[in-house]
Amino acid sequence: MSAVARRAGVGVVGLLVSVGVLATVPARAAEADQPPPLPQAAGTCVGPSPVTARETPWALRHLAPQASWPLTRGAGVVVAVLDTGVSAAAPALAGSVRAGADVTGGRADSDCAGRGTALAGIVAARPTGDAGPTGLAPDAEILPVRVTDANRRISSARLAAGIRLATAARADVILVATGVATGTAEMARAVQAAADRDILVVAAVDDRGQGGGTGPRVGYPAGYPTVLAVNAVGVDGAPGPVAADAGVDLAAPGAGLGIAPRGSGHYTVGGAAVAAAYVAGVAALVRAYHPDLSQAEVRARLERSALPAPGGGPDRGSGAGVLDAYAAVAALAPRQADVPVPVAAGPVAVPARPAPSRAVRVAGLTLLGALVVTVLVAAATLTRRGPGRPARTTPPAGAG
């Protein structure tokens, strides 16, 4: 093993050890300051949280999005969040939430259940005057699509309709926060239509314990080949709720802090939906910084830049790698499960000037290409003329 590989390996081990330490430092003293879990009771709307988080959660310490913000903060990218809606009244999402749509009609920029808002905050929460975690892509825009019914249930038909609504609205990334046990032809067509429109679909595995004697399955739409299927990983590196070899494409931290639908407080949230939200946030950064990449290339970049799963790489049967935010954005040539790119964690600070939007970068690349072509044509013309050779002129009419 080379010295570089050994140093990188030590960096990764140190990162995992530090994450473990975060889980064991004086829990009793911090319990009073911990945000409560997101309420799950149906029939009542989630209100403000009484606790505003003051510490950076372990997931953000691991992902270290601030390392990528000098390059991009996701400006110009639209992330559709398919879940319970997203509250436009949340201060950390002020001005970034579109009206969206409910699959049964109407807008989706309100959120009684609070889960969609929490996930949207993980993707794109802005810094506010109060302390608290910032989203991975704080300059991205959120398109809420409500796919749950009045009892917060979903169906394959609702998921298919939601994917079609997000596709019609020209989202760049679609985050599907939940899934169903089996797919349908209608859902498959919706997913394919999104891929045809160059939209990356990121879906959480179905973590509701289905699967019978064969163990939990990935579910749908995560099970479709064009969808990036995301599983959760714990602070100890253990995968869950779906087995690592069940067809998962990528893993990400399965715990975080979500903003409340109203007020500046936070709730604790967890599961595969949270992991998928982290992946969608990093996908927004990649799409903003690499606007020339197709959705399939963005997906490949996220997978190839991932850290090897704890316990060994894919060649040892350990399943999907773990999301590496900085490498996904900045790596010149994403690795294929070789030496990881170490990223130092630090305090979250947003640069004063945002990165150019995706549209501006596309225009810049187009202009640069035209300039290169012009220079090459001019050089070729001079070469044909030769040094010191005057340009050929056309003789006047009638000249002998």
C-alpha cells in the first residue's frame, strides 16, 4: 500500500472514530438541549419546535458541505420533494419554496405533517439569524409535491402522479421520500419519462419492514434501474433498514435535524428518507457545479465517489458505498472504490458570495467552446498561408 493510500486510510478511520466519539460524548448534559422527535400522530398538525439546535449534527460533520460551498451552493437547481408538502412559512426556506402541487389538485407549499418540510430543510435550508444546521445546497430551490392522502398514506398511483408532476415542472432532481412494496407499469413509465427529461430521481428504500421471509426489499420506485436507491447508514456504520446487498446504490447518514413547518426550532428525524434527502442535496451541488453532466452521469459520479462501506469495499460484499459530498462535487476523476478523498470537518459557514447558477455555467461553457473553435480556425488559416506569405487577393475584373 502506498504512503498516500495509508494516509487517506488513516484519515477515513479518524473520521469514523470521531463520528463514534460524537455519539458517546456526555449525552446526559445535552439531553435537555436536544430537539424532540418529529411528531407522528395523524389528525393533528405539527407546530413549532420548542428547541432550536445549537450544535452541528454528526451527519453534517461527516458530509462537511461547507467544503464544497466555495465551489457551489446549488444555485439554479430545482429539487422536487415528493412527500407531505413543504411549508413556505418555515423561516429557513423563506423565498425558496415554489407553490408546487398536490396530486389531487391544489398547491403543496403547506405541510401539516411536517416531514416534507424537514426533508426539504436537509436539502436546502438557508442560514438564519438563529443557530442551527444549514442544508447541503442552501441556494437550491424547492418544488413541493404532495403525494400523501389525508391520513398520510401513499400508493403507487400517487407516487407515479407525483413523479409526473415534478417532471412537468422541469425539476433537476426528484427526491422520493418513501416507496411501496411493488412497482406498476404506470410508475415505471413515470420514472422513464423523468429520465428522458434528464431528471435525476433519488428514492429512499421502502423501510416499512416488507419483504417476508426473504428480508426487506428495496421497494419502488427505488427498485427501478434508472433510480438512485438510497439506504440509511448509522453512526456506527451499520446499514439499515434494508440489507446492504438488497440492490441499494448508495448509503448516507440516516439521522438528522429537520426544520419545523413554523418557527425556528428543529425536530430530530431519521430513516432512509433522511438519507435520500442528503443524497438529493449533494446531487443538487453536483448538478450546479457540473451543468454539462447528464442525470445518468451525475448518478454515476455520486456512486463512484462514495466512500467504501464499513467493513470493506463492494468486492467484499459489503454493498453500497457511503456518500462523500466533497468528492462528488470536486473530484477530477471519481474513484472506483480506491483511495478516498479526506475532508476535514469544521464549523458551518456560508460564503458571502454565491456560486454562479447552473444556467450561467452552461452559458459560460458554450461561450468558451465557441472561443476555442474560433482560435483553432484562425490558427489553421495562418498555417495554410505560411509565415510572411500575403493573403491571396482576387484580381479586378478585366485584368489580363
